[in-house]
Amino acid sequence: MVGSSDPDHARVVADLRARFPSGRICSGVVRRVLRSVAFVRLDDARGVINTLHLTSGYVRDFNDRLRVGQVVTAEVMYVDEANAVVYLSTRALEANPAAPFSGRIGQVVPATVVAVPQGGVVLLTLSDTLVALLAVTDEERAGLREGDRVRVRIREVDLGTEPGTHRVTVTWP
């Protein structure tokens, strides 16, 4: 890593900021995919998509969503000055995944268990891009496994005001 006091580094960062301002939509080619991060080539610049910015849905492994050579379109979040890297978000371009549930309060819907961590909740997917937490007792949690299909009731829908701030609250029927 080049120190930020290096004049060449400062020029590179200034150039990246000029070409990739926050909010700009750009496309690039996926060059490397790890479990929780993808590296994207943006012409002659380096881009990164991390776990929080890939999708609203649950992703256990980036390899399930991205492939080397794939062209992705994303929104520029910011330029990392220290590493001269452009942080990107494909999630920012998604429609609000909670919107289809806003008119379904009180309805019972199918969900899939995606994680059963220790504690009083399980992680569910209600759609490809929407994750919800379900409060459970220890006894209920012990009977649940990843991949189980369950039915839950939509209790509350908060569409949020910023991308990624939506929330759907669910309970047992």
C-alpha cells in the first residue's frame, strides 16, 4: 500500500474520485470472487463489492451470485483513499424488496430457513432478495434446520427511507 503522502498516490485517488463520484452507475467485469467479497475491474481501476453491498437477500457465498468474467452494473459508494479502490454496490440498484409485502400485513406466507444461529432468532428468506428474523424459543430453534420451509405471518412492513433500511417483521401464524 502506498502512503497517502505520496504525490502519485494522491493523483491516483483524485483521478478515481473524478471518474467515480459517489452515486455514479458504472459497469465492470468480475475478476475474482471470494466468500464475502468480489473484485471488479472498472477499465483501469479496481473495484470491490463487499457483503453489505451485494444484495438485500441472504448470501452465504459470493460464488453463488457472481462469476469471474461476469459483467456487473453497480453504484459507486465511495473511493477508499488508503487503497485507491472504488467501493461498489449492486444492492443500491435493487428495487425495495419489502415493497411487495407492504399490502400483505396479517397474511401467512412461505419462507425458507437460511440460518439457525444460537440465540432466540432464526434467519429466513421471504424472497430472493428479502431476509427476515423470526423470534423463536430454544425448543422451536432446536427443531429447525437450514433449508426448512416454514409459514410465517407478516406483522409489519417498514419500507425505509434509504436503500437497505427496509424491514419486514414476521411471527409464527
